[in-house]
Amino acid sequence: MRSRIVWIVLSVAALAARAAGGPNDARVAALTKQDSAAREKCADDLVRLARGLAEQKAFEEARDELRRAMAIAPADAGCRKEFAKLASAAGKTPDAAREKSTAMREPVHAHCAAVLADVLKAWDGADRPDEFARLATSVKAELSGDAALAGFELEWSEDFGLWLRKKDAARLATGAEFIDGAWVEAADVAKQDAAHADWKKPWVLSDGVHEVRTTMSRLTAKRVLEHVSEFRRVVLDEFTGEWDLKAPRGVLPVIVTATQSEFAAKIREIPAQNNIPNAAAVYLRGSTALNPCFATFEPKDTDGSTKKVGWPGLLFTLRHEIAHQILFEYSKQASGGMGSIGWCSEGLANLLACFEPVKGHWRLRRRAEIPFATGYIPGAFAWVQSNFAEVAPLSKLLVDIGDPTTATAYFVDTVLVDFLLEGDGRRHRASMIKLAQLVHQGRCDATTFGKVFGKVDFPKLQSEWQAFVRSIEIEK
């Protein structure tokens, strides 16, 4: 696809096939090929469904089907090309079209689920838990494929973000792991982790674009890489055909530490980096390529104390910083400097961090509260809706190029970016994305907003913004 997101998809199934290194290599390679073909067949079916929905003027429903296609078939260019055609299409779906869309959708989803279920049987027979879990999650999350999955005993794993075979979940619960094509028992897993518990020889896991490095467990590295890989797909898919994003040459580092002292030490290894943030993650933007993202399970609080956080408490901040890393690093091919417009870059990263997997299905969640560090903070959309009277007018917000300095400023910038992307029938989306491109290329200054958006009727825009905020449906 050349209009214009260039990205690399190295399927984890293919990586596993290469890593197995045993007599089953040929069988795994054949199954990987079968898996890819079935996914692409389903993507084709969903593209045809999306075209039919678009003909009915059900554009958002059509985009939803194409998002499903992109999630099921990450390497397929056809569904991304189709999504690009519909990126700016807007308008409320007619009631008749909405009713018809359900009838059009159900048989296509059922057929796709059945096609993929045949591949699941093959992965099951080959006893490949990782490939099985990823495909089962796609069927369950994207196609509501309970009927097609009736022959399998599945269990949802919040830890992995995947639907696992129950027998695999039970084995993982003992501390065993499936590594390089074979199950490794807990005692040997512990030995491997001990051998990588020093930064001279950390775990290094890569999907070809991101590379996770950690002295924590291999399981931690795998969980982070799985989440980052899927989140990267979601970010890039969101702007397919609208934003000139190109994968960098080389891998993007993600360094994960167990402690604050390690976090600070690893950041200080970067020249001229002595300011350690009070955060669970940070992306260190620079003028050269392949700048790292750091994350820790022991961040500093605002009072200077350290706090141990779990997986949920890490994720929002991690996604925010990975979003920065993706958008800045994928814009380096056209980089013009280090200029910045804070509300644009921070608001967009925070908005993208609001995309979460719900039982495997990634979507934007406008939540009342979000897990953060050891507790919860207000969701950006909920706070802005409840405190709109305290929000500065757009005539001030949109011309300020400084970085937000308070949590509430981040909340406002998040909702503002969502409004400019989705509000008023997506009328401002093309301009917002053009601005975001210039910001992430560093080609911006205090005049850039005016140059991109032209002469703005601020009273009218303010009225649209207020109506958008009032219309937000908050998830409790």
C-alpha cells in the first residue's frame, strides 16, 4: 500500500516457525502459509461487505468492518487501500441502512469464522499454543465466532490478552512456557531467566520493528512485546492512507526495568539525559533515528517516593509513550527539525493510549476512570465533560504551542484532538492530520496552526466543540 503508510509486519507465527529449529519446521511453515491465506480470504470478504455498507451510506459501519479486516489480516494491503478510500467519508448512517447492515454482516462474519476455525483445528493438532491463541482471539474478538469455536475449550487470559486453550492456561499457571517450539518446565524457565537477569545479557525479544530489552522474566518481555506489537498495528491502521508514516530502518528499543534505580541508570546511559521523569514510561525524542522508550514497574510518584505497579498500572503510560515513539520515528524520513506544538503531540498520544483491547478487540474507550500507577485517574473525556466551564476557549488553546504542564491540560488536549479528528462529521480531520504530520516531522512553529487550518471562525468552532463534548458517551 503506497498511499501512504509503509510498515513491517513480521507475523509471530512466521517467527515461531523459524525459531522452532526442529523436524516440525516444514509442517509449521505449511500451517503458517495456510493461516495467512485464510486470513487474507476473510479480509477480502470483509472488504466486499464494507463496500456494500458504503453503498448504503453506512460509512462508519464500513470502516468498522475494514478495521476488523486489518486486525485479522495484518499483512494484507487490500483492506488498507479500501480503508484509505473511506477515511474522510462522513455522514450519519440512515436508519434503514443501519438495520440492513446487521443482516449483511452476520452471514459474512459466520463464514469467516468457519474458515478460520479450520485453521485453528490445524494449529490445535500441531500443538502450537501461541499461533492457536492469536487466531482464536481474532475469531472471538472480531467475528463473535462462538459457534465456530464451540469445539474448543477456551479461557480468557488477562495477563496475555489472548484466548488460550484451557490446557495451555493450566500449564502456564505452573510456570511453564512455550519457547522456541517446545514446552519448557518451570525450573528450566527459572534457569533461563536467571541467565538473563543482568544488563550484560538481558532478554531481547523482537518482532522486527520493536525490540524489548529487560532483565525481568522472559514472560514480561513477551507480554510487553505482544502489547506493543498490537498497539502499533492499531496506531498505524488508524491513519492508513492519510499520513505519510514510514517504518524506520532498524528496531525501536523498548527498555523495561523492575526498579526505579535501573530505570534512572538506563536513561542516563543516553548522552545528556539526566532528567528522570516521575512516570512509568518515557520516550526520549531526538533528532537521530531509533530513539528509545523506557518503562518501569517502579515509577516515582509526584512526591518523590517510588511505587510498585502491576500490569494494568503500566499500560496507559506505556501506550502513550509508544504512540510518541511510533509517530515521531515513523516521521523521520521527512524530519525538518525539533519544533513542537504540545497540545497536538501530547493530545494525540494520550488519545491513542485510550485505545484498549476489550477481550482482544481493540477500540477507543472513553472511560470514566482509567487504571494508572497504583490506582485510577479520571478519564480525559469524563473530566472534560464534567468540567467544561473550566476549559479555556479554543481561541487560546489552539494557538498555544507549549507543552501541557498539568494532568487536566492533558485531559483537555486529548479530547480536543479527538474533536478535530472525529467531530462535526470529520470535517476537520484532514487539517488535523496535516498539522500532526508537520508537528511530528518537527516542521512547525507558532504560525503552523493558522497556515494549516486557515482563517478560523472561533465562535462557530467553539460551538461545535461544546456540542461534541456534550455528546460524548462515557463508559462507566
